[in-house]
Amino acid sequence: MNKGIISSFILLIGIATLSGCTIPLGFEYAGDKDPVTVPQGTHTTVLFDFKVGVGTITLEVNPTANYLAYIENEVSIREGSGATLDDAEEVSFSEQNTEIMNVQFDSKDELIEVDYSYDLKIKVCKNITLQIDLQGSVSEITITITDATIVISSLDIETSTGNIEVKLGNTQFSDPSPIIGSSTGNHDIILTNLNLTTSTSWGISASTGGVELDLTNTIKPGADPMDHSFNISTSTGSIAVDADLHQDYGLKIATSKSTGDVTIPGGEESYTSTNYPTAIQKYDFDLSASTGDITFTEG
């Protein structure tokens, strides 16, 4: 298979995925692998280490679960490939120690020929800490965690081609450097009243695609000094931030663009709130778009 055919095949898969298709173009649903149940025990932390070539990953909380995690794995097979459901990859889990359980998946795709597409649906219980590492090639990734009993200590979500949706609310968040990124795809990120226990530096990037961030933190800042920075960049795509922050937070915005309009508080290309120098806790935004508009609205 020459490089041109490979590129066209991958591009067609990407178009189908981004248009909302569950099964990518050129694939047929083959069936489900047996669901995997990770039992409860002494483990207080679950590490999700997933690598998916083609497909989707969703993660959400089941507040009534009597397990640590439950994973469904729907498999589609490339037409004419000769691949079988029996040979499709499966989710596995192993104990790192008495506190940490590792849950792993690797689609093990070859670059020349991708025979399988995986739709992975993950549900987790309450009252646990999550370490989330989800990587995709042509993949849609969706995370919804709005349970106050959940702690997120690590967040790394990246795709080559595919949209990313992240909705986090009320959870305790302790990762100092979360990453959300893709080469081709849009990001829709909603962060609502996170319990941030440390300073954070968010890296959010999309080479071709837009970024929408809806950030709410109406909780009065505590006495501990903290700085939260959002470094958001796109090459071809717009950036839109809607921030509703308690008035006691300091706010600074810096923008950089080649082609496109900038609309932020103050009407210039940068902004610093009057209370920024004295604020105990601060939010800094560094917004960079090569081709695309930059918009920041408050409240």
C-alpha cells in the first residue's frame, strides 16, 4: 500500500469520525468484547492508560457502582481486512500496589493498515482518585466528571485527529500541568468550580481546529497563594473563552495572532485587572492563534 493510499484512507476515517459517525468509514460493526469489571478492594486510585488508533473513548462516573471501573469495548473491523472479533485487543487491569490499580488498553495498530476501530465506554465509582492518560490517533474522546467525591491527580488527553470534550465540575483537582491537545480537531472544555488544591498550568492546543473554554470559579479564593495559567494555542482555528470568576481573583490576558480579530476586556490585545498585583490567587491566560479569532468574555 503506497503512502498516497494510506494518507487518503486515514483522511477518510478522520472525516467520518469528525462528522459524528460512531463507526468510521470503511469499517463494519463486528460485535462486543466481554465487558471488563475492575473489582473494588483496597485500591483508592485508578490509572487509565489507553491508546486507541481509531475509535472513541468516553469516561463518566456511575454514583451507584459497586466496582472500581466497568469498561465496554465495541469493535468494528475494516472491510476486507480478514480481521476477526476474537483477535481484537482487550482491556486489561493489574495491581500496581495495594492502593493503585492500572487499567490499560492498547490498540496496537500498524501505521500501514488499521484493521480495528474500538468504541470504549468507561464508568467509574465514586470516592476514588483518577489518573487519566488517554491517547488517540483518529479518535473522539469525551470525559464527564462532575462528582465532588472524585479526585483527579493527573490529566493527559491527546489525539492526532478527533474532537475532545471535557466536562469537569466540583471535583478535587491536583494535577499541576494538565494537557489537552490534538493536531486536527475541536476542543470543548467546561470547567465548573473545580476544587484546585495546587497551582496549575493548563496546556491546551489544536493545530487545526478551535478551542472553546467555559470556565466558572465563583468560589471565593482561599488564603493560600495560587496561580492558574491557561496556555491555549491554535494554528488554524479560533479561541473562545467564557470566564465567570469571583471578583477577588486577579486576571491577566495576553494574546497573539497573525490573522483574525481579538475581543477581550479593555478592548486591547492584553488586559490586567486592577486587583491583579495584590490578589492572592490569580488566573493568567496566554491565547495564541495563527489564523483565527480570539474572544474572551467575562461573567
